[in-house]
Amino acid sequence: MISISFPPPDFRIMTQQGQDMIFDPFRKKYVVLTPEEWVRQNFLNYLVKSRDYPGALMSIEKEMHLGELRKRCDIVVYSREAEPWMIVECKEMGVPLKQPVLEQIVRYHMALPAPWLVITNGVNTWCCRLDGAAGSWVFENDLPDYPPVNTITPR
């Protein structure tokens, strides 16, 4: 499990028609502030402000197809070469990060191959990388640094 110290939030929140809304700077619009959205916005804020991940190379709620099903990844981080580099699945704080959550993100990986997978509920965060030689996933103690140019293979 990874220990994360989230930066102080500087979110813009408002109430519209009785619903709390939070401004998503990536989608450039206000979205409903659900418990999962709170985790997603805090994790995005952490990736950009604390880890120097480029916000311009992130996709939020990226739609994909798994067979005939349409699914959405919470966050996809792309390499500078526009290849999927990391998939992040966010759950609300009360949802434990157990086998079903890991299976969900591995299914997303089948449709959108990326060398890094992350699951978080804002309290606990797990990160694994694909070991291509062994053909298995290896859990890491920290998130990777954003890759330099021409480096999408995990270290």
C-alpha cells in the first residue's frame, strides 16, 4: 500500500439545484460532487501538484469497449507519445480495495493496455506494474515518476 499526502485542496465547489458541484479543471466544467468524484479530484490534484504528472496528458472518465459493454476508466495518464501509460480506478472512501476492484481495472487493461495500474479510495492506494518478461503484475511501494520522453516501459 502507498502512503499519500494529498496537497491542500483548492477546489471550486457550488450548489446547483440542491446538488453540490465541483469544478473539474480537466473536463473544464462543474460535475456532481459524489464521494467517488471527491476521491478522483483529490487524486488528480495529487498527481499534478505533488508528482508533476502533466495534466494535459490525462483523460478523465475515458470511455472504452469491453466486448459489447461500454465502460469508463476514471483516469488514464498518457505518455508523451500519446500511449496509455497508467490507468487509475477511484472508489469512494468507504469501498475497500479488494479483489473485485483489482479485477475491474485488469479488465480495463485488456481494452486499454497500460504498463501501470492504480486503485485508490483516497485512504488506501495500490499500484502495480506489468512485468512483461514474467507476464505478471508486480505491486510497488510508490507511484512511478512520470516517464521521460520515449520511455513508456515501467522501470
